[in-house]
Amino acid sequence: MTAFKDHFSDQSDIYAKYRPSYPKELFEYLASVSKQHNKVWDCGTGNGQAAIALAEYFKTVIATDPSVSQIKNAQPGNNITYHTWPAEKTDIDESSVDLITVAQAIHWFDFKAFYKEVKRVATKEAFLAVWTYSLIQIDPVIDKVISKLYSDILGNYWPKERRYVDEAYKTIPFPFIEIATPSLQIKKIWSKQDLLQYLMTWSSTQRYVKKHEQNPIAFIIDELNTYWNDKDEKQVYWDLHIRTGKIH
């Protein structure tokens, strides 16, 4: 089993506040896929954003993440139980879960071991749904500035697994019977400060800071200020990429 690579605990407080939350349409889709709504497992839950939304559609939500810090910052819910379990080995009962979800996390997993666990805990009619989102988009000039940070400055500081996100999850192994998925976006209205805080949640940003004791956002801030003043708010969005498959 691959050792747990913790890229987010150090910034779990700002991660909880500034990571994008998912649209209601995503969870309506997931609820429509699942024939039963007794139990859902949200694996790699992070701060529980998906778990909270799933709790409106399922009687019980099991939310797991190997990061103690992330779970401490997770959002509570009456029908949600949080556990610091790795994706590849849990204490979930066999054949007990109607839906398994992984939000922006499966690229960190040991695929073979995780899929073995998925098959163990899933009911006969269960589905697995995984999703990721593309690089943030705002407008062409600001997108170019962010792309400079993402690729030119931080390109060598992204973990190698990040390529699966850049490839919109098309290249992850997914040995299940796939079904159609909707085209969805995450949309927010943000200030420039919101954007800057979000950029600090990037694992590559944190790696750069640790190595150089310098914030890499400093290299783009003057250019960003040219296009975005402190008082303005802008619409920001991310394209969602979803893969859903019947497990058995």
C-alpha cells in the first residue's frame, strides 16, 4: 500500500475556508444515480464539504480522511461520522454502502488497493463517483497571470499525481461500467483577497514557501493588481470533471 502523502494538513484552516464548494446540481445527480439512499461513503473527505451536501440525500454519511488536521476542521452533521482512515483500508462493513464518492482526491490514492476496498464495502447496486475540477478561470488576462503562477513558477512544486487533475481524470484507471455524467461548473463571486487565500491552499505554494521561505504569489501580485483592484468582486469558476461507474 502506498504511504499517505499529506499535502494539506499544514494549511487545513484556510483550506476549509477557501476551497471551492460544489454545486447543488452535482449532489442531485449523485442522488439520482443511487437506487438506495441508506449509506454513502465520502472518501478523502478533507474538511467535509461533499459530506455535508450528501447528508441531505442519504440517511448516513461515513466521511473518511487520513489527515487528523483535516478531520478536526471538518463540518459537523447529525448524520455524518468522521474517521481518520486511509482510503485503502477502513472499518466499514462489507456490502453496506450504496454510493461511494471521492471529491478531488482519488489521484492521491493507491488505485488497486482502493478499488479492492470499494468492491468490499459496496452493495450489489452501488456506484462509485469521482470528480475533480480544472484550474480556476476568471477572465483571459487574469487567467494568464494565474497560469504563470501555476505552470512557470510552481510547475516543479506540484506532486507528480497532479497530472491526473490536469488531464481531467481521463487517465486514471477506472475499471467500472461507466455511465453518463453532466457538465457542471463551480461558480463563486470572489474578492481579490479571496483569490489570494485560495492560491495559498495550493500544495505547490506551500512546498515553495517551505523550500525558499518566500511566498511565490509575490511574483505575480503586481501584475494581478493591474487587473483587479481591492474593491472589486469577480465571478470565478472551475469546470468539473466527473466519472461514475457501477461497481459490481
